[in-house]
Amino acid sequence: MTERESKAWESLSLVEDPEIPVISVVELGIVRSVTDIDGVLNVEITPTYSGCPATQVIEDSVIEALKQAQLEPIHVKTVLSPSWSTSMILESGKEKLKKYGVAPPADESTDKRALMGDERQINCPQCGSNNTIMVSQFGSTPCKAHFKCKDCLEPFDYFKCL
């Protein structure tokens, strides 16, 4: 990794996700790659899903962070394949989600159980209990479901496995 690429990764680790501002786009796995080719810094980003309304905001924030770090010229490319998955979230990001009150993805697979109507055992990020119930398959954003803990009675979002 070149010094310029390293500086870019460092700068991008400070770019917050606009929908969950406690986690960076690097920790979320949105930044795919950073390469310095012929003096141009090439950054590949992948939205959490193809219709994500925050994609343009994320791209603009990535460009601005790299400009602030004086890493121009910059080329940012949105890459849709392979698609983003929750397995790309770094462990540090999962911990930040939990501290923020969002239950991190339970595993690295898709939510097939939810599609079949089966209940998921999701631990409450507040008290740790798995005595929870899904209130709605759709939470505050399309990538989250809304749950409630039956023990501490706190509502919380769950970051769906994608």
C-alpha cells in the first residue's frame, strides 16, 4: 500500500454513514478499494443496496474527505457487483452499532427465515436479552427491521442480514 493510499484510508475512516452516524463508511464495508494509479486516486464504493438513497451523499462525502486531505486528483466509482453484504461490516462497526442501540446482523446469511415467516432470535442491544419480537420488517431505514425487547421493553432497530 502506498503512502497516498494509506492516507486515503485514514481519511475515509472518518467519513460517517449519513443514516447511522456512529459508524464510518469504511467500517460499514462501503469502501471497496483505494488504489493510486498513475497519480489518480481511484476509490470504489458499494452502496448497502442498489436503491440506497444515501449513495450520492456518501460519494460526495468521500470526495470531500479526500479533497480535504489534499489527495487530488480523485476518481470515485460506484460498484454494484458483487453486491454489498452485512458480512462486510467490520467487527468494530458491529460493536459501534450495538452501542448506538442498533442490533448488528446476527449472521452472514440472508434473512431467509424472515421471508418464510419464522421468528428470529435477535439480542436486545440495550439489555442483551433474546426475548425479543419483531414489530415490523421495516425499520427507520430499509436495511433495518424494528424489534421490541419483552424484558426491558425498549424498542430497537436490527440491521438486517443482506
